[in-house]
Amino acid sequence: MAECPVFNFDCHPSVAEFAVSKQSYLTARPGASFGYIATSTLVLDRRVASNPRVLLVQRAASDEDPNKWEPPGGACDDDDESILHAAARELWEEAGLQAALIDGLVGDPYFFTLDDGKKVCQFNFAVYVKMNSGTSLTVRLDPEEHQRFVWATEEEIKARKVGDIDLNFTRDEVEQTVLLVFEDLRGKQMQ
């Protein structure tokens, strides 16, 4: 993967509370039941307005949750400028795409516990990305983490199938969140 770029993205006012570091966010919530933060980026491709698609990546066969599907995402690191920057960094590291707009939260955050007992809160963001060249969205995967990707429509996600590829998600909450991004998109189009 190429060197990590300087992230320069816009964000919807609704995600302003995430424009702080992980530590600042946690310090402001001393009673939180979690001590770690993760993000996922639901990357929307609306080049065909009548049939938007979302990016999904398949975990490597040698990684945790082998061969399962998810949106790009991961842990918020201590040195990330903000939670939003963590989302942009993970998108770059996992898919080689640069966030142009972090458009809002998708659904409620969800909570899970890692095998080592760490309690994690995951925030899921709708994201639009910069075109790689002209109108192209070229995805570059890190083979240590992911082995392939698909752009899936809402109908394909509901069917859990894109062409001849079966979509088995890492968790039920992930699948539900991916479907919610399409509901959110329809809601914004009606406003």
C-alpha cells in the first residue's frame, strides 16, 4: 500500500462530536461501558443514481473471521487525530480509497467484546470517496487483511449474493448496518 496520505475530507455537521481524539471522546464519557473505539466506513457509489452500491471487503482466509464480508474499518488508534480520521485512515489502509465526505452515522453504534476481554464500541459512517482518476473507483486491498471486494446493491445484500459470490457477514449487526445505509440514502433523497 502506498504511503498514507494527509486526510482532507468534509464532514456532515451531525458527526461533529467525532471530530475529537479517541481519548477525548472517552474522557468525556467516564461512565462508558467500553474503553475502545472502532469505525466502519459504508462507502457509497452513486454513479448510477437509481441503483447505488456499497463497498464490501472479504476478510483474508488467514485472518480472524476468515472469508467473511464487512465494510472497511477497524480500530481507532491512540495517534489518530480524531475518530473521523481513524475512519478515513482505515478506509485508506483497507481499500486504498480516500474519504471526500463523511456524511453521517449509519444506525446505532454496536458493542462487542474481543477475545482478550476488551470492550469495543463501533461507529459506522456513510462515506463518499474521491475518484482515483476521473470517474474511477479503484480499490486496492491489503492481502494480509482482505482477499477480495464487491460493490453490492441493496437487493444483492438482501439476497446475500453478488453474481456467484455468497455474502456471509462477520456479524448480523454488520449486515443490518449495511442495509441501513440504503434506508438512510432514501431518506435523504426525500428531504
